[in-house]
Amino acid sequence: MKSWMRENQTLLGFLILQAIAIVAYAVKLETRVSTMETRGASFTVARMDGLNERITVLEQKIDRNQSSIERIVETMTKNLSVNPLPGGRP
């Protein structure tokens, strides 16, 4: 075993340095993810609140438009029954 380690000293050093580099990268990545989760949470909540407000406004506009369309259709169908189209079609 000792002779093998002596013969492959460079390989063993390289593998140990690679392991250290991987651990350092994993720690750095975890720190970044943690930071993004912390900072991103408040940003995401604020963004979702803004989207909810926009959706609420759109829903209100849809309701108003729908009632306007219903009134127009009712008025037009009422006029059609009072003044039928020529040729006998209602």
C-alpha cells in the first residue's frame, strides 16, 4: 500500500484537491441558494400581491363589460321583436 501511494502521489494529491474543491463549491452554492431564498421571498410576495391586484381589476372590468353586453343584447332583441326584419324573419 505504501509503495502504491508513493508511486501515485500526484494522483492522490489531485483527487484530494478535487474533493476539497467540490466541497467548497457545494458550500458556496448552498450559501447562494440560502441568500436567494431569503431575499427572494419578500420580492416574490410583493410581486404576487401586485399580480393579485391586477387580476382583481381585470375581474371587475370583465363583470362590467358582461353586464353592458347583456344590456345591449337585451335592448337589441327587444327592438327586433317590436320592429321585425322585412321578409317575416324575427
